[in-house]
Amino acid sequence: MPIKFECEHCSQSLEADDDMAGEYIPCPHCERLIGIPKMSLPPAVTAPAVSAPPVPRAVTMPPKAPQTSGLAIASMVVGILSLVGGWMCCGVIIPIVAIVMGHIAFSQIQRSPETMTGKGMAIAGFTIGYVALLLAIIVSLVLGTAAASMTAILNEFTKAFGQIGVPQR
Ligand SMILES: [Zn+2]
């Protein structure tokens, strides 16, 4: 059970393992010497340490509630938009935007998972982006091929009619 207490100098909320009770440590917030109470609140008002020198040990501040990465949300939204229709009008640009934003958001969250969440959304963002990019490439290939074969067919018709000398009927 961690002991919860407040720094007697700056009132920062702190937590320490109960095997550190009674020790004197520098406050991680204001760096002044504080005694760790034997139990959680109320904080013990102890006399400043005259005895043991402070042992540098880990005292952590309770983590703040992590926030969802805005970039991860944006990546997922843009990814979905690109999948729904972005590839029809703007080709590969929108999927690439979703992929880039997703990867940036993902690495930011990896680096500081205690302050940011949304890894799932970032992964969804770049995954959907890749799918949309693939779709965009396939669509442009299919359209390009179709256009090319249409031209070839028309050319053949024109040539054939030209040779027969019967332009139309
Ligand atoms: Zn303090």
C-alpha cells in the first residue's frame, strides 16, 4: 500500500512505498526535505531532519489523467473520410495525410503514454489510410487501363472502317 501524503512545504500530493515511512527525502516538486509519514493522511508534521541524510529514492507524483491525442483523432477521422470518398476526388493525398498523422500520433503516444492516450485511434488512422491508399492506387490503375483500352478499341474501329471505306451506318 503506498502512503499518500502532502509535502509540508508546497502541499504537492505525493505517494511513497510504505517501506519508506519515516524516511526523509527531497520533495520531487519543491526539492525541500520532507519526512514521509507512517501512514496516509493526515500528514505528520515532523521536525526537520537532523539525523539521517536524505536517501535519494523514487517518490512519484500521482499521474495526471492522460489526454487523448488530438492528432490520433484527426488521423482516424481523415482516414475514414479518405476511405469513404477521398480517393475518388483527390487521389492519394488524403490517405497519405491520414497515414502520416497516424504515425506521428502513434510515436508521440509511445513516447509519453502517461500523458497521452489514443494509440488505438492512431493505429486505426494509419491502417485505414493504407487501405484507402491501396484503393486509390487500384482505382487509378483500373480507370487508367479502362481509358487506355477504350482508346485502343476506338482506334481499331476507326482503322477498320477506314480500310473498308464504310465510315458509318
Ligand atoms: Zn514540496
